[in-house]
Amino acid sequence: MNQSITLNLPYDLSEAEWVKVMEVYRSMDGWIEGEELPCWFGKLNATKFVVASVEPSGLLLEGNLDPLLFRGWVTKLCAKLTAALGREVYDAEA
């Protein structure tokens, strides 16, 4: 099932903050190193995947995962980003 969420992470983070974000990305289940976009579980448009892109509205996560798995994975990502950045990261549309 296609899923998406926009997190309240601004595109204009400092370079040091982006380093922390990348560290969190790499710590998440399913991380795939070396792709053009940050991705987990599979490449863009695979049977199972999650990709991240930075948009003016925030950090967009899109994927094809079971809705419960996607929600749990995003919840874990938000918790790790919150701890790493020292600011609450959550659904920007909620």
C-alpha cells in the first residue's frame, strides 16, 4: 500500500544537523546505502520501499509498506530524529 507523511523537519537545517539526520537514517531498519535518495527496504518503486525527500513543506517520506509497519517505522524515525536534533519531530499535517 502506498503511504506518505510529511514531517516538520525544515529543508534549511544546518550542515551539522543534516549529518545527524543521516546518522539516524543509517540506524533505521532496512537502510540501503549508496542510493540517490535516502531509501529503506528497497529502491524507489520496488515492491517494498520507503524513500525520503526534502521539500519546502518538510521531510516527505513515501513508501509501499503495510500501513501498520509504515506507521511504526515512522514513529521510530521521529523518536530518533527528536533525540538527535533536540527538537520534536512529528507529522507536519497533524
